[in-house]
Amino acid sequence: MSPKVIDETTLHAREEEIMQTALEIISELGVAGLTIDKVVARLPYSKGTIYNHFTCKEDLLTGLCNRSVENVAALFERAITYDGSSREKMLAVGYAYMLHSQLNPTEFMLVISAKTPSVREKSTEKRQEEHLELENRLLGGLLKVISSGLASGELNLLPHLSPAQVAFSLWSMSFGTIALLHESLDRCSVRVEMQLERELINHSNILLDGLNWQPFTQDHNWQETIERFKKELFADEVQQLRAQSAPT
Amino acid sequence: MSPKVIDETTLHAREEEIMQTALEIISELGVAGLTIDKVVARLPYSKGTIYNHFTCKEDLLTGLCNRSVENVAALFERAITYDGSSREKMLAVGYAYMLHSQLNPTEFMLVISAKTPSVREKSTEKRQEEHLELENRLLGGLLKVISSGLASGELNLLPHLSPAQVAFSLWSMSFGTIALLHESLDRCSVRVEMQLERELINHSNILLDGLNWQPFTQDHNWQETIERFKKELFADEVQQLRAQSAPT
DNA sequence: TTATTAAGTGACGATGCGTCACTAAAAAAT
DNA sequence: ATTTTTTAGTGACGCATCGTCACTTAATAA
């Protein structure tokens, strides 16, 4: 059964297989329901083999988290190709983040879980570094748009505000909005009235206005821009989302 | 040892005692390190008694979370007593939130953990309702300030934006900023350059400008306002924070 | 004094984690 | 062709933790 040396490709494929199975378990039973024994039960590998890939449950979680961030980064990179103003591109990135969180609710929650110290501390050094690299890739996308906004004069940087700070403000706003309106978190009385897409666009517009990034909210038809996002950038994702909420 | 009927006050006191012990364990060992057995070991009560108060570990976590939200609410209520403009009061609330997160990092993380479905699902109905009530109390404070801003004309509500939406935008922005810059989360290369107090004030100002809430950032000395917060509202808390970071 | 009943106890079965002594089989050495 | 080496893979095991439940304790009622 076991050759002396295993193919690098096979190794990676199996790692993927393990993560996929873990993700399915989490979707069904929640993060707390994830058990190495359950993963083993669903796969033709033994516990020892699983532990050859991941040092512990937490390491597996971080692996899943990274896989998710990788997908987000790819979406961001698509978002910034939007044919429009720099502010529209910025909005596209936020919209991409939201789409991702809706299409992969389990994975979005995972990113929060994986940042928890108890999870992080136990993860491999290697996987933690990988995580930082991925986050930088995310921010790289944002910084590109900010530079182009500055270059075109559409964004007038406020005094004492660096491009990194602008990127961070958009990130944290999007993160907070999505996290608090996330379907798997509970809803308080205010939250039930809130709809993720609408609020995220609102918050983005408020923030971008406050950042002095033109065209301002009242000077542009943003609903039209969103429609174009749906058609030109994220047709597949929007389709999937419809399929997800409509059926049965 | 055991009377037939136990005093309501004693009961509550013991509940507090259990939560306090749990919090200490979490501070030392992280959320994952919390174990009912460890709680039992540190207290003169048996496991069965603990389980008379909390149905499971998760219920205990939610209890801790609620205790924390209660403290935040009290801080908020103090914040809105600030003698100044409505925008200053709004900033005071955000500042209070931040202070709380710095003074009680463990508890701030707990609120995130406790919102996780795996924790929430297992908690008592009673404690979940309690949680919703507490969150409403939080938002109540924000809504009060928003009304006064509207009444005084300092806040000009943008079209299609309700007071609740304004409150939510501030909440989610603060939450996102604090969560991403939280000391117990890991830092990516951008995050290391970011300082919580400075960024939170920046983000608040950007958002409040974008919301069209006067006086605008450039028309007021906000640093001075912050200094007054520290002296007039949160002298104790600032003192504690200094004591916490300085010693050793 | 006895009966009742709420409060408290801790041993126990069940589950999950991560390890390690062992097996299997490919490649290398003879 | 046979033996040796080496690496991948296995799963039973020891340990920790969870939540339960049959039982004890002691205050109140009868």
C-alpha cells in the first residue's frame, strides 16, 4: 500500500481532501463538532496519516482558514479589474468580500475562529506565516486601488492619513459589518432589520465620502454600479447565491 | 452543609463566584483552556453544583459574555453624559468601547467566542434572551445620542438612512476596528503599524464626516475632546490602563 | 422523632485527542 | 534474487474532559 516516497502532487491532493472533509463536517456540525476521529471515519486514511499532514486540530483549522483567504484574494484581484473609477473599484472589493462571506458562511466564521489565540498558538509556524502572506496579498489589492485613486486625483488623502490607514479603515469597516450581520451569528432586534448588502454599500459610501474620495455618493448612481458588478465581475457568484437561497 | 432552601442572594453570589473563577482560568489559559473540572478544582463546590447553575461549559461562556456586555452598557451610559456636542458624545461612546476592550481583553474576545454558533446553540434560552436585552440596552444609548443630534440639527440624516442604520454603522465600524487590532489576535504587517486609539478616532471621524455630522473633523480640536474624555469621563479607566501597561 | 425534599457530591461511561510501537512495501545494497 | 534500509501508514492505548445520575446530607414539615 505504501511506497517509500510519495508524490508531492498526491500529498497535496490528499491534504486538500482532508480539508474538504473537515469543512463538510464543520458545515454540518459547527466548528465545535469537528473531530479528528470524524475526519478519519469519513476518509480511507488512518489517524496517523492525518497527523502527518496536520499537527493537531487547530493546525487543520488554520489550513482551512488559509484556503479561504486564498479564495478571497482571488476575488479581490478580480474586483480591481473593474472598468470604472477608483472609488468604484474600492466598492467592488468590499462587494467581493461580502459575496464571499455569503457564499461561504462556514469559512467566513472559520477565519474568526482561526484568529483566536487558542487556535493560533497551536498551529504550525509554517501555516501561520502562510496566513500573514495571504493577508498581505489581500491588502496589496486594496493599496493598488488607493494608489490609482491618489494618482488620478479622485482621492485626496486627508492630513495625517497614510494609504495603509485608508486600506485598514475599509477593511475593518467591511469586516465589522459582515461579522455582525453574519447569518450564523445571532440577531438582536436591530440586526433583524439590517440587510447585509444594503448596509455594506451604505457603510462603504459613508466611509468613502468621509475619506474624501470622489465621486461622492450623491454624484453617482451607485445602484447602477452594483448592477454592473453583478453582471461584469461576479456573474457566477451571484448565480450561485441565487441558486443557494432559492431552491427547495 | 446543605440547607433545604438556599437564599436567592447566596445563589447569585455563587454564580458570580463561578464566573469570576472561570474568567481567571480563561485569562491564564485561554478560552480553550477553560474546563469545568478546573473550575471545580478552584472552588469549594462540586461538579454537580456547578451544573446546577450552568447547563454546560457554553452556557457558562454566555454568562460571562453577558456580564461583560453589562459593563460595556454601564460605560456607554456614562459616556453619553459628556458635556458637549452630540458628535462628541458619539465619539465618547466609541472611546468607551475601546477602553473596555483594552481593560478587559479576555472579555472582549469572549463576546466574539460566545457569538459563535457552536457556543450559542448550547446555551440556555434564558441566557440568550438576556444577551439580546443587553445588546438593546447598548444600542439604546447610541440611539439617544442620534436623536439629540437630529434635534439640535448637528446631524443631517442622509436620505434613506434611519437612525438605527446610523447606530449600526458606528457599532460595526468600532467593532471591526477593535476586533482586528485586538492584542490577542495576530498582527499582519499592516496591523503592526496601527495603534488602536489613533485608528479608532480616525475611523470615527471619517465615518461621522461621511454621515454629515457636525462639527466636521477640521472644524474642531478633537484631540482636546479626547483629553477631556480622559479627565472627565474615564479618569479611573485611564488610570487602570496606565497601571496595567507600565508595571514590572 | 420521623418523613420529605431540595441541595450537593463525585464516581462513571462516553467521547476525543495525540502518540507510538508496529506493519507494509518500495528502493537500495549485496 | 535476496537482504537491508527507509519511509508511509495503522490503530490501540493512555490521558483528559464532559455531563450524568444514583446517592448522601441536612433543613424544614409533619
